Amino acid sequence: MSGKWLDWAKRMQAIAQAGLTFSKDVFDKERYQELSDLSVEIMHEYTEVKTDKITELFTNETGYPTPKVDVRAAVFKHDQLLLVKEKSDNTWALPGGFCEIGSSASDNLRKEVKEEAGLTIEPSRLLAVLDKNKHDHPPDPYHFYKLFIYCDIVGGDTQTGVETNGVQFFSENNLPNLSLKRNTEAQIKMMFDFMKDPTKQPMFD
């Protein structure tokens, strides 16, 4: 999936979702629903994914559309960074994932790192808040903000989880094949920069 069509389809869906949420006029609601259906047609045309699947993934939310939040833990040991190997694509990423409703960013990271890597951590410092659209990730139908947070190890032993089949610490010059939809090489290098300079100011965008 590439090209401006994806940005257009996402923007159309966001406008339609907001209109369906706030509009009081039945005819306006019909027009916004038509706009939503058109965004699904565009996605189907360019991806050949079935329209019912796109509708399930792309148009199932209600309320005013806002970016989703993805949290990632930067955990170091002896100047090496913790990465987990994802079963879904056999590539490596910082432990983390979507924030769940009712849990803070720190709560989510404690849970994710324990489940994916077996370690008990304590989040200690916000490193970066990045807009996924402004970095070299593969195109995605959703809009994400990615939170990178420095975490200290306070217990546990490394072990794989339900979604991971590898847990390892890597040096900056010996990185494995990365899961680019989760983190880019530039972002991983950024984590090492923060490790080397504890006074470095948080990054954004």
C-alpha cells in the first residue's frame, strides 16, 4: 500500500466518522455514511482486501476520530537494548503495543514487557512522542502516535511470551532484522542516543 490514495482514504473516513458522530440531520448522516462507504471502496480497489474485512478494521470506530497510541519500552542492560522477536513476522521490535482503555502508558508498558519478555520493569523517563506518518514505517490504515519510554529492570528473567519467540539484548552495531511497522532503525538508534546522554531532551513529531 503506497501513494496518496491511502492518506485520502484515511482522511475521508475520519471526516465521515466525525460527521456521523455529531450530525443531527438525517440527510447529512446519509451523506457521511456514503463518504465512509466510498473510503472502503478505495481501500478495496487498491488492496484487493474484501470490503467486509476493511469495514471491520477501518470503519468500526465511533466518536470523534483521534490517533491511536502505541507505547514502546527502551530497556537497557550493559549498554545493550532489549528487543523481542515477533511471532507474527519473525522480526525484532522494542517490547510494547497498543495502549488499552483504562490503563496508563506506564501500566501498559509494565504489562507488555512482562508478557513479551518476562521482565519486571519500572518506566522512568519519556524519550519521544513520534507521529508514525512522519517516519519510515510501511503505510498503515490507522494513524498512530508512538510513545518511547525509558524503563529500568527491577526483576524477572528473560523469557518468551505468547506473541514472541525470541528475547535478546543487542548492541547498537549488531542489530537484527527489525519489524519496521513497529520501529525503524533510526528510532532504535535514537534510543541508544538517549542511553548515552541522560540529559537529552525528549523528541516529538
